[in-house]
Amino acid sequence: MIDWLFGVDISAGAIRAVHESDNPDAPIFLLTDELTTGKASESEISQTIRDYNVTCFEKPARLGILVADLSK
């Protein structure tokens, strides 16, 4: 589980590193609450979802839905 923004940096590089690691199929759950503020780019997040099969949730995420996805 990773947040999209780290200060002014985005997590795309960290997500790419996971997929280039010894465990490239590790599930990644991306969280963001900055789409409506414009700090996060919908197109960049969408591209990351397509490139790395990431699951994205907008914060505040609902706990039951997160748990259900994590338990798959």
C-alpha cells in the first residue's frame, strides 16, 4: 500500500521498482486524496494503473472495501 504523493514526488518510481524486483507480482494498492486538488494527475495515475496492474483507491478509502481487496 503506497500513497501517490511523497511531498512533491510521485510514487511511480517506487511502483516500477517493485515490478523490477524479485517479487514483480506483488499486489500494489495506490492511495490518493489529491485528484480533486489538482496536485495529483489523473492521467499519470491512470498510466501507472495500466502499466503495473495497480489498484487505486481515493482517500478516505472505506476499510471494508480495502480489506476485501487485500484478502483476494
